[in-house]
Amino acid sequence: MLTRHSIFETHAKGKLLLTGEYFVLDGAKALAIPARYGQSLLVRAGDHSDGLIWTSKDPDDSTWFEAEFSLPDTDIRTATDAQTAQTLLDILRACQKQQPDFLRAATGWQVSTRVDFPRNWGLGTSSTLIAAVAKWAGVDPYRLLSDTLGGSGYDIACAYAGGPLIYQRTGTAALVQEIYWQPLFSDRMYFVHLGRKQDSRKGIARYRDSMPISHALIREVSRLTERFIKAGSLETLDEIITAHETLIGSAIGLTRAKDLYFSDFWGEVKSLGAWGGDFVLATSNRSEADTRAYFAGKGFDTFLPWRDMAY
């Protein structure tokens, strides 16, 4: 909703990839959900006609990044972090390639963003920014992602989705099917943060180096995604999680999170997105209190029930 002094305002949702990690890059069907957390972007008229002032804030409203860009040439004047400023500049210039009039008007801008989740959670600080800026600029967000940070695009699909979705890449196109999917046993599904922030681009590079693309493997990952969605009980879901984790772990040469950290856990644990960090999905047939206590005892205190994370 626009405020009295705003020109543009939007909120892009974060994301979690439940199935198909890595192989979604090569056409496997993946199940993804938008998160209740995300990033807002607010644009106001600036005080100077030849500049864009950018401010990025954390959930507590503290500023973690500031920069000023010159207009209309769109270049960096000042910045608190050079690398972040360059990434942002690349995004703005990529928008101008699609929409040449973007930021060309004889007016200044004040732009502020705010994430409502800790940035180390891995819910999509970058993807929510790409989606939000694309909406402001009126450009194709998938092309913007491809021209800047790269990736499969499932996170872009989640940014403005109304609920869970099946995502699949076919050549250069993205197929997005929003579905109604609310497992009857979702009250026994939890998200646990491992506290080990992962670089998605490094994870993708490792995947690319690990093996040649196998069409049979792509089909099997897609089949597991379909089975995951259709699972009628927690026990069935656990079996599918085990099969999925075993398949992905063997393909990319990494050890399952459960084997690394939770070998004595009574439920199942599934890595989400880039393996080795960020959130895992945990299933449990015991009480929420008992399950939370187990992970806290292992030193993992960021524990969110399904209802508090899934949009």
C-alpha cells in the first residue's frame, strides 16, 4: 500500500526449496514454498534531481548498507560496502537494458529496503531484492536474475506466489504451477537453522563439477517431488525424504545433515537448497516441546514450526 509520500512500495517473499535442489537447474521438478518472511522496498522522491540514495535495513531497523548513485549515468558516488554497491549497480543497469527509461527521469530518488528476517537465514536476501526491483522497474525478473546473479529462478517464482508451487525449467523458460498443498501432518514439520550460511553460487559450481547431467537422475528427482507432494502420512514422507537425501547426497558427494549432526534423532531431516547450511526440514512424531528441546540440546536454537514459516 502506497503511503502519502511514497512513489512505489512492494514486499517480496522469501523462499524455501523443499525438493529438487541442484537438479532443478537441469529440468527436474521442484517443490518450493514462499516464506512468511521477506523484503520490502519503498521508493520516494529524493531531494536532489541527479542522485539516488539507497538505504538497506535489518529487521530491527538498523542500517547495514548505504550508497548514493549518480543519475542519469547511474554510477557509484559513495557506499559503505563496495561489493554490495557494485552488485546493486549491476542490477539497476540490467533493469535499464530491459527498460531504457528506468531512472532516466529528471528527478531524484530515495530507496529503502528492509528484510524482516536475519540475513544469515538464507531465505533470499538477494532474490527478494531482484524480484522487488524488477517489479519497480517493470522488467522481467527472470531475465534480470539471469543477467545478474544467475540461478534456477525458483526463488523469483516464490517472491509473489500465493502458496506452494511446482517449479520446472524447460530450456530458457520457467514453468510455475501454484498448488494447494497443506499436509495434514504439517504440525509435525519444523524448520531448523544450521547457522552455516551457504553460498548458492559455490554450491551450484560444485554440483556442475560433480557429475555429467543424467536424464534418468533428473526423472527420478522429479518423481520424488511428485511423491513428496502426494505423501498421505508422516511415515510415508519420511521414507521419501530418506530416498531424496540419499540420492542427492550420492550425486553431489556430500554427507546428509542428519548423519552429520542428528544421527540420534528419531525423525527425518532434509536439507533445503544448498546443502550444508541455512535451514533443514525436520519431521517428528513427538511433541513440539520435545522436538524443540532436542535441537536446542544440540545447539540449534532457531526452530520454527511449519505454521510460522510456510506462507
